[in-house]
Amino acid sequence: MQGSPAFDHGVENQGLLGWNLAKKMAYAYEQIRSFRSSFAILVRDHGAMYVDGLTKSSS
């Protein structure tokens, strides 16, 4: 998975925010990265997923 251009561009300025805001910003970017990774897996493997009791459609 590729990095975030917004984070990569601003990482050198993160220290200017102070430790508390820098910590919150890093946490927010990690949450976004985690969502993007999970969504990429879901999109990639959606054809192999099915719910018990339902048949997989042929389309």
C-alpha cells in the first residue's frame, strides 16, 4: 500500500505543532491508513467473500 502524500509532505512540519497535536495528528493518519488498507483488502477479495446461508451470485 502506498503512503499518504499529505502525510509525507507535512511530516517534517509535524514537530512544529507541539507534542500533543503531533500525537493526535499521527493517530488520525494511522486511522486513515488502517481504513485504506482494510478497504483495499475488501475490494480486492470481494469475489471470494460470502455470507453463510446465501449463495454467491454468478455476476
